[in-house]
Amino acid sequence: MTTLLRSKEKQELVSRDKKDRLDFEQIVALASKMGLYSHRYVKVVVVSKVPLPNYRFDLDERRPQREDNGFSRSNSSCSVATDEGLFEQPEPLPQSKAAMEKVIWRRSMQMRSQQQAWQVVIISGETGCGKTTQIPQFILESEIESVRGVLCSIICTQPRRISAMSVSERVAVERGEKLGETVGYKVRLEGMKGRDTHLLFCTAGILLRRLLADRNLKGVTYVIVDEIHERGMNEVFAHRTKRSSSSLAGTRLILMSATLDAELFSSYFGGAPMVHIPGFTYPVHTHFLENVLEMTGFQLTPYNQIDDYGQEKTWKMNKQAPRKRKSQLASAVEDALRAADFKNFGPETQESLSCWNPDSIGFNLIEYLLCNICEKETPGAVLVFMTGWDDISSLKDKLQAHPMLGDTSRVLLLACHGSMASAEQKLIFDEPEDGVRKIVLAANIAEMSITINDVVFVIDCGKAKESSYDALNNTPCLLPSWISKVSAQQVQNAIEYLKVIGALDEDENLTVLGRYLTMLPMEPKLGKILILGAIFNCLDPVLTVVAGLSVRDPFLTPMDKKDVRFIDCTCSYAIPNLNLSYWALLFLLLFVMVVEDCYYGLIHIYFTGLPLAEAAKAQFSRDYSDHLALVRAYEGWKDAERDLAGYEYCWKNFLSAQSMKAIDALRREFYSLLRDAGLVDSTTTTCDSWSYDVHLLRAVICYGLYPGICSVVHNEKSFSLKTMEDGQVLLYSNSVNARDSKIPYPWLVFNEKIKVNSVFLRDSTAVSDSVLLLFGGSILRGDTDGHLKMLGGYLEFFMKPATAEMYQSLRKELEELIQNKESDAFKKSHLFSIHNQKPLVQMFFLFTFVFCAVIL
């Protein structure tokens, strides 16, 4: 072993000596002291510099050696892991679905025969092996045959909502059942299961929520985590499961992973056994950019690569224009092209590659390829991978304007994105009529455990949007980058952020607020808004704000309503956007009727300076707040729903009916969570006694969204915004605060900022100095009397010493009030009503808001 350590070439020692097998325990101890790994494979002992798998069929003498007959000769990563060598014989790669089912059946029977020996097992399966649909069924059938079917409860997690829904439907069809009987699914706000459901497909978040409520997963016999290698919620689940393994003694865990990650997860779970299932994939012919250009004759120029995103996003097109100063990515591509050998390609292809712009997606090339496929290739659906919603929607607009691709009698054009409604996503699985070619424009959601059966052609732009996130700065960066291996970017400042918002104390222990936040299935900042809204009895509008920020933005510019056309107009007027009031619009209408002598028919008045969707949102804004505009929009929708006119209301006001229903459902869910946590009781009138107070709502929103704060710097004609981390930032164009030239407040609190080309703020509310000082972060004394600081000195306030003392005194009393209310609710089954403490609370509110009014 000393020789092995010194050798640069050798990685392992292999011994078939019987004495080494007998002395294996001593070898293990010695190897461990030397930093080596060891394992015994039946009659073979191996000592290695790297971790060893539980099974090596290359060391199994009973394994038949087969060559050039289509049999697997994989390395140890494609093996099965038990000391007895359960799966000793390599098998031919299956050439049909029936053969694949036999392979999976054999694997399942072997797992069943050894199930008493394992609690965690890793299944590595290649694409197309059927592990997602078949493994859960075989386990269920095994339990039924063993007369344990009634007690069997299997939960199988999927990485996406659409995956859980589509896989559950497919499994139900294979079993000849209706969805909701033996097989069901549960995703956020949607589900279909019954009393007899024994196999439930769900997202990882649903399972994590159950773990929080029931650490032992009572009644669950199997948990199957599919696509465990996917970063995100699965990592959290794997970590929590490992920590809770002692309390999950009655539950068996099956982790299904990509082949290359199987050993990693096996070692993480203490050498858990591994099972490998070979894949069955159809032969795929891959054509790279240079091949496509050579085959089709398409010529790239510096100007036909500028993707058209419409007039509203000209900056995205300007970014793609030829520039003297090349981006780092473009320079790297040029270096790679110079180093590549394209001698076998024609001069036109080489010329095209020399002016290829890597900053663009290539809308024109994709359109050309789709036309080529529709005109010359065999029938079959086309799947086009794009980077995100902007690219999908813009390309869809472009294709719909094409004479052939926009012809619905020849092409069925669909989109698939995570922000779309589930019903819209499921349309991609429907097969079109004969003679119609289906084209699906999708983000990488379509790679996650779903199968679109009729796809024959795939066009991949080669890019995917990767997000990097700084939790303390609350700044996600969502930028398209070349598809690469999984990166391991870590969030370094999460702990500090949790301290800033009060979820952790200085010793990194959970505060009472932190305990509540762990019980709420939302971002901590939204949880803070919800908790304070419950404490201060302004719950109804707060429920709407938090629910609205948890779903896709309900204010939309739908594709089918972008260009509204009035055909039978008696007269038509175009006027500039003047922010007219209701009475001014009525007067204008009467004026047109008199001038045009038009008392019958349709009068079309449209505003040239303000898009219709923005004008619709503007009517809900009266107080420089996107969040309060959302509250008014929801209240109007709720009134319309009572009159059975909800859809008409959404259509007129450019609102998503799906999002409004999701907000309504989330409000009920959040209310139930608050009631279970003891923060509210069943008396809704008490919870909403302060809901009318707009000043209080601003304060509650500020309390939750801090430290998401930016300063409003007024200029002569406009204003600019600055944050501590980014300097100057911009507002998204659909914000109500983006329409005004002046904001009569010094600060904006915002829900999210994201860096695309610049830093943009989403969902902002204007607040005053007083609100920020009382409901923001901790206040520090400055260098002189009357000098207060926040955010480490970035925010500074200068005032009279007596006023500064008053702010600090009020802030201390406010914090004590909130902490007492949280502690009381935590100890009792329900929260005491604020009205039970009328003298203290009314005095505090009266003093606080009168003081704020005086300051303002």
C-alpha cells in the first residue's frame, strides 16, 4: 500500500490471495489510516486511491465475457451493488419496449428478494429505460402480491409540475385505470387522488412540506426521488433525508439518478446499494451548426442574425448588432473557430462561421430550418429548445407571421414554459390532425422526465438561462449561457441575509420569527409580510399581496390581445396619453359624438402613448404601489366573480384568470397555515379591522421586503433609482411607478431585482422616511446627535436629537410588541386579538401615525 501511494500511475491494488480475504479487517483499518479505500468483492480484495463501488463485475470470475455481440462491457459505474453480487451477468441492451420491461422486472424482483437488507438504494438508469414509469408500478405490484397492498403507500417525486402530472397520467393509462384511483398526483394548488390512491406523484416541494409536518412520514412505505441529480429542491431533500434517516425506519428510499452520479449519491448515503438499468434510445443523428449550414445552404451575415423581439424590446436587438468591442464570449468563440478545422466544408459555410454572432439565438436560422423540415422531411413533431419566455414568445410571434408556419391548417404551434398554466403545458402531448406538423417551442422544462411521443426533430439553440443568486443582495442574475456541465455555485451570504431579516440571531439560532418562517411555504420576506399582517389585523390585503407575489404576474399582455382591431367602427380617434380621469373620458366621448354626429355604432378611441395593458393596470394605481394595485385588481375580480363575470373582467383588464384563481386559492391556503400556527383565529372581522389603512399596508410591505430598498433621486424632469449594491437601477416597464415622472416619496421597497443587461426592479412600493425607520432594519446611532444609520451606514438620517430619540424609542416599543405577539401565539393555540390590548395598541398606533403625518 505504501508503493501504491508513491506510484503516480497505479490507482489500485487487486489481490485474490485467500490470506488477504481472511485478514480483510486489518487491511481495512490500515488502508483507512493511510487515506486509502478498500473493498472485498467475493474472492477479490481491492485497495484504491479513490472510492470503490459495491460491485465490480470485471472482478467477478463467474461473469461470462462477451464481445461484439451487443452486450454491455461497461465499467463499474454500470454495476449493481451488493457484496453477494446480485446482478452478476451483463445483459444485452434491450432492443424493444418489451425487452426493456423484462429487464426492469428482473431488477425489481432482485430488489424485492433483497429488500430486507436495504433502506436506501440508488437506481441509475439511462434515458429511455422506463425507470420513472415502471419501477413504482413493479414495487406496487410486489406489495400487492405479498398481501401488503392495502398498507403500501408510494410517493414518487418529480422535478417539475408538468412531470408529475404527465407521468401520473401515463402510469394510470398503462394500468388501465382512471387517474385518481390507484395512481394520483399532487402539485401546488392542484391534485387528483382518492381514498384508494397508493402511488402518488408529486413535486419535491410537496414532499418537503410533509416532512416538516410529519418527520416520520407516517404511513409512507416507499419514497422514490426521480432525477435526484437535478440541483435545487432535491439537494435540500437529500440532505434532510440523510439527517432524518433514523426517524424514517419504516420507509424505504429509492433515489433514481443519472448514471454518472450514482456512486456519488451511494457514498453520500453510506455506501447504499446501486442498481443499473441500461437504456433503450432510438438512434439519433446529430448535426452541429457547421453541418446544418452545409446541408441547407443557409448563409449567415452580420445582419440576419439580429433576433426580433419587437419594438418594446429594442435594447435586446441593439445588443446583438455588430460592435467594435467584442464581448468575452464572442472573443472566445472566435478563438475556437480559428483553432477548428473546417477544411471539409465549403467556402460559403466557412464564410458563415466567420461572421457567426454567438450573442444571438438565431431566430432567422430557426425559421429557415423549420420551413426546411416542413417542406422536405418526413412527418413528425419538432421540439425547439429556447432559453426563456422572451425568446419563446418572440419567436412564436415571428413564426405565426410566416405564410406557411403560421398556417394553422399545416402547422400546430405550441409553447411550453414553467410559468404557463398546467392546462396549457399539457397541450404539447396532444397529437395533431393528419397533415398537420406540431412545433413545440420550449425551455429546458421539456428535458425533465417527460416524453413527447411524436417528436422526431429537435432544434437546440445551445443556450440555457443560468441564474446566479446572491441571497444577501437579493439579486438574481438570469443570463443565457452555453449549455455546460453542472456548476456548483454556492450561496455564501444566505446566513447573513437571514440575520438581517431577523430569522436568525447572532449565534445563528432560529428566532421565534424564524420558526414561523420555516412553517410557511414561501420566501422568508413574504412570510414576514404575512406574519405582520396577521399581528396588525390588516390580513385581507396582505394575503392578496403575498399570494400575488407567489404566482405568475397576473397583469399580462396576452399574445392574442396585443393588437386589438375594431372592424365596424363608425369613427376612430387617436389621442396622446394624457392620464385622463373618468369624467374627462366621458366628456371626450360626448364631444366626439356631437362633432361626428355619431350617436349609433361603435366609437373607437385609442391612446397612442400608452399600451392597452399598461393603461389597464394604471387604473388600479393611485398610490405609487404595484402591490396595492394588485390588491385593487383582485378585489375587482372577486366582485366580478360573485356576478359570474370573472372572465369578462380579466379580459377587459388584461389580467390572467388562471393567476387570479391561483391567488384566490393561495389566500385560503395561507390563512389556514396562519390559523394552524396560532397567528389568527376564525374571526375574520378581527383580522381585517385595520385593512383599510393604506399607511399601515405600506409599513407591513416595507417590513417584509427590507433590505430590498432603493433611493429615489429626483432630477428636474424625472427621477433615478439607486441601490446600495448596484448603483443606478431601472424599473420594469409594467410597473405603475415607471409611468410617472415624479414619485413623491424618498424610497421604494421592491420584491425582486434581476440583472439582464441592467438591473431591473420588480413590484415596488413607495415609502416614507418614517415608515422605513420604524419598519425597516435595525437602527444604529451615528457619529453625532440626531444622526441615525441603517444598512451598515448606507442609509443615513439626520434630524433633531429629540426626534432621533423618539424614533429609537418608538422602534424599540414596536419590536417588543411584535416579539410579544409572536411569542404568545407560539405558546398558545391561537393569537390574542389586538383588540384585547386596546389601550396599548391604540395608543401606539395613534402616536405613531400622528407623528408620521407630522413628519410628512
